[in-house]
Amino acid sequence: MNFLLALGSLIFLISSVYFLFFFKKKLNSAFFVSFITLISYLVMLEGSFITSGLLWTRWIGYAFSCSLLIYVISKKLNLPYSKQISNIFLNIIVMITGTFASINSNEYKWYFFIISTLAYSKLIHEIFNSKSKKLKNISNYIIYGWSVFPLVFLISNEGLNFIIVEVSVFIYLILDFFTKIVFYIKDKEFSKN
């Protein structure tokens, strides 16, 4: 597991430096998303907050990095300002309840998971309800990236414990790479903010 967390730290260190120097924009969201993810991986690698093999701090990092992604996407889709703010708060609810679901081992885990899923469903509905032509550029990241995170949670040791920690860390690393690095590099339109 430490190897994968160190690899994630290295990947996001490299992407942070890349985005810092090659994505000079008004708000360099690519750099901030990557840098926040680097910090998240370092916290998990350091290990002080790991309890019973649960890497719950990941969800706190996601509350920050994914909120910035949501802001950029909502803005690019020309959603009204109120919807942009609403989407950010929905994301924060998803991630905070995801944190509580991750650290609970009793029935409250599933209450928090359900609340998180409902907030995520509302967030996705708001994004896919957009009439913007730019939506097709991001739909693959949402469908094949973001929507896989709750499924991984379900089968990981944080959920139903079907897969070992190392496998879930590896899957999360691939998802993080796809939704945070490939997203910005591939879709130049979204790198402008």
C-alpha cells in the first residue's frame, strides 16, 4: 500500500509542477486540484490518520479538489452562479458524508453512504441537465470516472470489504489520474480556468 501511495504522491507532484509552469491562467485550477491531491496522498502515506486500514482522509482532500473541479465545470457549462455555488455545496456534502461513511463501522455507515449518494445524484443531475454543448466534453469523466468512486467505496474495505486495501488504493489512483490529470490535459477548454 505504501508503494502505491508513494507512487500517487510522485504522480501528483509531477502533475502539480507541470500545471504550475504550463497552465498559467487566471485561476490555475489544474495546479490547485493536483496540488491538493498531492497533499492528500502524502497524508495517507504518512499514516497518522489511518485507522484499521481505512484511508478516510482521502475524502477530505476530495472535498477541496473536487469542489474546485465542480466550480470549473459548472462555470464552463455556463450554469447560473446560484447553481455553481449549489453544486460546490453538494460536492462538499458528498465528500463529508463519504468521510463519515468511511470511518463508521456500524449501521450509520450506510446512512451516510445513502446521503452521499443522494447528494451525488442531485449534483450529477444538475450537471447533465445543462443545455451546454460543452457537456459532451466532460461526460466521459463523470460517467467513467466520478461515478466509479462510489462503486469502489462499496467493494473496498471501507464498504463491504470485497477487495483488499491495496486493490482499492490502486483503483482510486487510476481514477484520480483520469479525473484530475487527464481531464485537464486532454480537454484544453477546461484548462483555461
